[in-house]
Amino acid sequence: MQPRTKYARSGACHIACQAVGDGPFDPVVAPGHISNVEGAG
């Protein structure tokens, strides 16, 4: 089961994120490169 993708926008920047697992908060991990969070299909 793939996690649900959530979206946010800050000015002209669009951000997609996914939360995996269960816990009191969702830490954010930003890779050193730009990628597509849902894959190429």
C-alpha cells in the first residue's frame, strides 16, 4: 500500500510529501536532489 501524497505551496514552490509509519509527528527529509514522490508510473 502506497502512502497518501499531501501537497503544499509556498509562493511559486510546490511541495509533495508522504508520511510513512505511525508516530506523534512527521519529520521532513529532503533529499539532495529533486525527484517525483509518486514515481514515474
